[in-house]
Amino acid sequence: MRRTLPIILFCAVPLLAQKYEGPRPAKTDLPYLVHADNLVPTESSDAKREDRKNEVVYVISGPNSPVRTPLSSPVFVILAQEILPSHLQLYKLESKGGQREIVLTRKKKLVAHPIRLNVTKIDENFYRIEVDEILGNAEYSLTPEGSDQVFCFQIY
């Protein structure tokens, strides 16, 4: 019995997993916010690096993202072709002077820390990304690690 119980439990885990039956993204390599049975594409842009006095800052044009969600723990889905979902990082942005920005380093010390994400493979090249904490009202950006590409949204 001691040997068979772990085997039974191991085999039952896939049966307990819920099958995703929601909508699928229209475009690849673009995270979509899940709003019930609707998918909302995030704002895709490129961040520009600015070297300021003792700081490295990444700037995104526009004071706010047009993509908004009321969800404080948003969920995303992505049909990945070139982006590795496990390498996506979430950062909070500050709106200043008509643009959004994040201070990455100050006096050569890393000051921006990514918000924890849980990435789950749903199907081949199809992933679910969940924020692991409750976020406040602000501007946020998902970005592939080591890239200037950003996918922005706003929580209101």
C-alpha cells in the first residue's frame, strides 16, 4: 500500500488539472489580459534607456497606458513563439512629465525589483501568467528579461 499510494497520487494529478476552455490570443508573442471570457491585448512598445546623473532610467512615451484593468491580481495568457514566458518580468512604472519611467539602477546599484509571476504551460506554446501578489492602482509593464520591449497596462 505504501508503494502504490504515491503512484496513484502521481497519476491523479493530471486529472485534477483544469483544462483551459477560454479564448485564445489572436497574435503571438503578445500578452493578453484575461477579463472573464474576453482577452485584452497589452500595449506593446519599446522602452528607451536614459543615462541620468548616477541613474539608469527606462522611459516609455505617454503618461498612461490605454490598456486598463480593475483587477488587482491580473492574469495574462500568451501564445509564445519567440518570447520565453518564464523570462517575463513585471515592473511598476512611475508617471512623470508626460511619460512612464522606471529607475533601474542608482549609483550602480539595482533598485528596480520585478514583481513575482507564476507561469503555467496550458498547451504547446500557450501559457498562463499570474501575478503572485495584490497590486495597487498604477502603471505596470511586462518585459522579457534583457529586452527593451515592454507590454504595458494600468490598474485602476
